[in-house]
Amino acid sequence: MSRIAYFGPVGTFSEQAARMFAQGENLVPVETIPAALSAVREGEAESACVPVENSVEGPVTATLDGLAEGSPLVAVAEVLLPVHFTVLVRPDVDTIRTVASHPHALAQVRHWLERNLPDAETVVASSTAAAAVGVCDGEYDAAVTAPAAAETYPLKVFAEGVADVPDARTRFLLLSPPGSLPEPTGADRTSIVAAAANRTGSLAELLTELALRDINLTRLDARPVKGNFGVYRFFLDFEGHIAEERVGDALAALRRRCEVRFLGSYPRADGARPVERDTAAEERFVSAARWVQAVRNGELA
Amino acid sequence: MSRIAYFGPVGTFSEQAARMFAQGENLVPVETIPAALSAVREGEAESACVPVENSVEGPVTATLDGLAEGSPLVAVAEVLLPVHFTVLVRPDVDTIRTVASHPHALAQVRHWLERNLPDAETVVASSTAAAAVGVCDGEYDAAVTAPAAAETYPLKVFAEGVADVPDARTRFLLLSPPGSLPEPTGADRTSIVAAAANRTGSLAELLTELALRDINLTRLDARPVKGNFGVYRFFLDFEGHIAEERVGDALAALRRRCEVRFLGSYPRADGARPVERDTAAEERFVSAARWVQAVRNGELA
């Protein structure tokens, strides 16, 4: 039976996301994002479920750096998970003096805590689930957790749907080694990482290659290359699937310019379809290539 | 025996150019540039020799307009002819009172005439050779002609090497119907005419498609489309041959954006080779296309 490794333990947002991806696979919690990627690279799991960006907190750098290096992994699916927290307490708690959670979670409920638990001290835990475990063990009085934790731990729900930003979301990817790609659906996203030359205009050139093919960028993150501050990698997400002519053509153009690693073409969780201008229509790519061939053969002009 | 139609009569720069193109063909003078193009289109000649631009006077609009419309013709060769005029007079001439020539020729010797024949009246003729014929017939006293005219007409050379701009040149094209293209030489030029959409940025997009492939533009002329003032056609000359991957790729990109007519890939008369950046190397085009195919097949990432 195939396995999905996820950034555990059970009861985290990652587990919720992994359940959304699962089609009968075993879910295997591992301790860190790099460990989830390694599990796939070393054959201990067939795929990994990891967060890649949060609409409030930004990119998940452990995932980005982990995808840029090591043997290639390719995203085959994404989910968008609303980030509404549940605050769990021990059933016998009287006064809440300490509230624990992962730092990203604490950052996203700061205002709620100020209003609702102004006297509680916040304590950092390694994950939202670890905070819940700490509450069970009597270490803390309360934990800010994923909704899934309420089903996992013998704790009492103090508050649900907690979020400073009501529509915060985290995007998760399901990653596998290169293999057959998901079929294009017409509402796809392609992710790459590009190591552009460190000279004037090199990023502008990459973006122009996409713009000229009417390919809409959906995300751009610049990350310094480890041990080489001042040299950057660009993580680009854009509309479309590599199976499309215009996307394949754009990827070839980027590849001519710099090192490019393909990080996947997969259906968008939001189902948004690109607005395609006429010049980027598939049919134009095919007919223009045919015209060049006919001109080369001296048949047309 | 095959024929080259040229903008005659004999004794013109066009005849000189046609002789440079000729490899045993019969040279057939015709009265106008459109007539030279028609001769090829209607099968009366296999090719046509016509001027396309002069380094002082600019584009030869009759040639450009004639190539943009009607059945396609493709340049298979070019020559650059230094434009030094010869002034011919009747052997019995006493005082030079009138000097005749084609308006372009008169424009290019204006200063010389002011200095050397300040009292002579200038008269417009339909070609430099027609001016020489007029001198023979006693219509004018002197003619500003191509050097070739001295060999053709029974006239006396009054001055040679006459030119206000010492390095003026005219570029001539040898045009044929589409057929087998000249082999790439490494120092080639490609000519096209493109009808870009009448909206902001459309020309910039065409030029960016070339620039991103490190293709250097050698000429750009914008000509209003007949009967549609405000709508322009762009005549572009650039380095390279359509047989090259980067040039074929650029032409496909232009063709996706607008109507493009191919006007030929042919060896440059000046033998100048393009400066090619690494990103435009043939090998990069081939390897990038292979990479995309392998990623599509799920073999690489």
C-alpha cells in the first residue's frame, strides 16, 4: 500500500491536507519538512504532503529550499486549506495561564489572544500538535491547534474558527519523484525554480519570456542560495500546464537562459482558468511552427 | 536561359548590381521597380534585381510596398554598391547649362553641383540612364549617371567618383519566387514584413521577441499601409538565417503575434557575422527543447 509522508504529528494542518490528497494511501507522520521530502527521495514513501505558502505568513522556506536541492521532486496536486484554529484546553482547566503553539500559528492568532486571553503567556512549540500534546501532559493550559487536533486529543474545545485574518489559507503540495504528470485540466499551475544569472535584467528577461506568451505569474519568491548571499533563486508559479504548447515553449526559453528545475504542472485547487489572449492560443503555436517549417522548405513565404 | 529583370535602362546602378548577381543569366531591363517584380511574378523572368535602401536616401519605398503585396517574392542575395556618380557630357559641349538625372541622384550630388557647376540648371529625368539618353539627344548638356553609363553611351566623362557623401551605398536584392533557400553561411540576413496590431506596445513586443533571442536588428522601416493611413507595416532586417534554431524560433513567435511575410534569408554582402550570446547558441535551443520533452514524458525535472 502506498504511503504519503507528511509534516506531522497527527492532528496538524498538514495531516488535514494529507487526508485531502489521500486516495487510500497510508498517512505517515514525520518530524520535519525536510524529513518528509527525504522519505520520498529514499523510497520510504511514494509521496509527501508539505505546506508551500501561507496567505498571511508567506512562503514556507523549508519546502522551497528542500525542492531546489537534492534529487528532483515534482508536485502532482495542491490543496488550499483555510487556516482557522481551534483552541484546546484541558477539561479540568480553571484559569488559562499559558497558551502554546507553533510560531506561525501564534502569529496568526495574536490579536485574538490579546482580546480573549490577555493575561495568558504564549509558549512556542514545535508544531500545533506538539502544543496539544503538551496540554495533555500538563505542560501548558491551552494550545492553538488545527481543527483536526480536536478529534485526536482528549481535550476540550475552548474556541473554534479562530483567526486574525478571516480568509487565511495555506497551500499544500503533494510531491512525488518525476514520473507521469497529471493530465492538463485547463485550470493548471506550473511551478519551477530558476537560478538566474547575477546580472542586470536577468529576472526581467525571465518574466518577459512568460509575459510575451501571455502566461500569468501567480507567485514569485526570491530566495538567496545557501552559502552564497547575494545570489538568488527564483521560485515561479504560473498559469498553465507543461503539456500546453505555450507553456512548453516558455519553459524552453527559460531553460536556454538559466538553470531551471521543473517543480510540477498540476490542477489548481481554486479551479481558476487562465485568461488566454489570442496570441497564446494553442492553435497559433502549432500553425506558426508549421509556417516556419514550410518557409524553410521553400514552400511558403 | 534564365533571366534577371532589373530596373533599367542599361547603364544604371541597377544594371551594375544585376551584373554582380548574374551567373550567366540574361539581364532584362524593365521600366520601373513594380515592373521588375511583376516580370518575376508572371514568369517572364526567374529573378529581379531591385534597390531596397540607400545609405543616404533611405528605403526605396517602391520596392518595400511591392514586396509587401502581391504574390510572395523572396530575396536570395544582396549586393552593396558604392554610389559614386559619373558626370557625362556631349563631346562637343561648350558651356554646361543643364544637368539632368534621377531625383535621388541629384540629391546625392547637390553640394558637388553647387561647387562645380553653380550656374547649371538641374532637370529631373526618370533614371540616371534616361538622363544620359537625353544628353545624347541634345535635350540636356550633362547627366549625373552611374559609372556603367560611361561604357554604354557615346558621351564624354566630365567627372568621376562624384558624391557628396563619400561612402554612400545602395543595397540591392535579387528576388525570386519561394523555392529552395540559400544555404546559411554564418553571416546571413533575414528580411520580413510584419503587420503589427494597431495597439500600444505591439512593435515593442516584436522587437523584444528578437532581443530575447539575441537577434540583432539591422534595419527597421515603418510604412503606412496603402489606403489605411495610421496603420503601419514594419519591414525588419535582422541577423541570422531561418535555418538557424534561434531565428526559426523568433519567426514563429512573430508569426503568432501578427501577419508576417518572409522576405528571405541570404548571405550579407558585408560578410559581418553576428555577435551571439551564449543563451542564443544553437546547442541551447536543441537541448532546451529536449529537456521540455523529457519533462513532459516524466523522465526529468
